[in-house]
Amino acid sequence: MGATHVERGTEYERFVQAIYQALLDAEGVENVDVKHNIKIQGNSGCDHQIDVYWEFRMAGQTYKTAVECKAFDKSVPVGRIRDFYGVLVDIPNLIGVFATMVGYQRGAKMFAKQHGISLKELRAPTDKDWKGRVKDIRLTLRAVVPTITDFAPRVSAAFLASIPDGEEVRITSGFKSDEPIIFDRSGTPAATYEELRQSLPSDSKATKGLKHFAPFPDHVFWIGRKSIDIDGVDMTYDVSVTENHTIIRGEDFAQAIIKDVASGELTIVDKDKQVRRPRI
């Protein structure tokens, strides 16, 4: 069974309450609590039910706003605006806002303009709202990942010549990929294993057995407590490519669209409560 008119109306009122709370927070209005379904006594002595209400003080003055909410699936007639105006007249210094989902009849717009009532179309976004605007963003992400299969420092001729005949140099040690392993003569780090891997050339196609020489003339390959004078590094590597397709849908992010009927200005409130005002 679908929601009753009362349930639907209450749900819409709470929706409007949440959106205006987000708007006020985004505008930097501090310590404002947007309330739902409160009663205010007017000059006549009658209590008036207000769907959404907030107030705040600025520069020694109190600003009070009342929002009348109607979850109509058709245009609001002038009679509804006139009824709301009666409430505003009975409660002094109250700013009046009328919110609905579809729109307003011509007479309602004229009456609201004459009596200073702000009319809003406030609802979750529909396909109609995205007309002429970018709704979806389609991303194709290609991750190109080189993997080194053989890594060989190219030892300098001078270093080789300095090794006595018959002597063998052995270095066995592990290292972290983000630790510097190549240094210049002053001891300044020149490259890590990861930096070398990321610098490998690729045409963004999956390939195996590629070779590359990274020159480091007059540098030192240092690992553990051993060092070798090198001219550069020879590397053999494979390239893998992973492709991922993503669609970022506007409706997945936009929580509400507010249209000011008088100016046509649009305000979009995202689901993370960020506020945007796109160009008309």
C-alpha cells in the first residue's frame, strides 16, 4: 500500500527541513536549528502550524523564516498562497517561503509577488532537470603497470678494473622499493627501485620482454653496506594494462534541486550536503 497524503506530506516536509539546514550550514550561518512542525501564536491569539521554521540573530536583529510545504503533483493554486499569507499577516516579522515539487499557477505567482512570498520548486532531481546539462560522466581508466623481470646494475669499467684478478664480488641483501639505491658521488639519492620502475617507457600496450637502460654515469649503486660504481641500470620488464569503465551519474550525487520561481536561479544540494549554483 502506498503512502497516504499525510505521510507523503510529512516526508516532504522533513525533506525540505533537511535541505534548508544544509543550505544554511553551507552559507556559514552558525547555530541555526531548522525545525519541523512547530506552532506559533499570532496576534489574533490563534496558534499556527508551521511546516519548517528557523530563526537567527545578526547585527542585533532576529530573522524568522517560515516555509509552507506542499507535496503536490500538480501546480499550486492561488488559494494555497492566500491561506499562507493569512498566517504571515498574523505573525509579525515573519519571512514567508512556499515550497512545492511541481510548480505554481499564474495567479499564485502574481499573488506571491505582490505580497513578498518567495516561491520555490524543491524536489529530488528528475531527468527534466538535467536537460541541457551534463548529467553523466563516463570515465575509461587504463592502468598501465610495468613489472621488472630482470634488474642488473651496469658496473663501470673503472670499478671492474679495480677488482683484483680472481676476486669475486658478491652482494646479497634485500631492500625496500621506496628506498634510494642509486646515489651520486656526493651521496645525494638519485633513484629508488620504484622510481626506476615507474620511469620505464611504454606505449600503453600490454607487452612482454621489453628492455631499457637507465643511464647514471659516475653514480653508485648502494645496497646494504656494499656499493658498486655504475654507469646505469639495465632492466627487462613486462607491461600489463587494466581497463576500467565507470559512469558517474548525476542523480547518484544530487539530493535536491531548488528553483527560485521569480529569478529562475537553480541551487543543487549534493548528498554530501555540498551546495552548487549552476548557471541558468
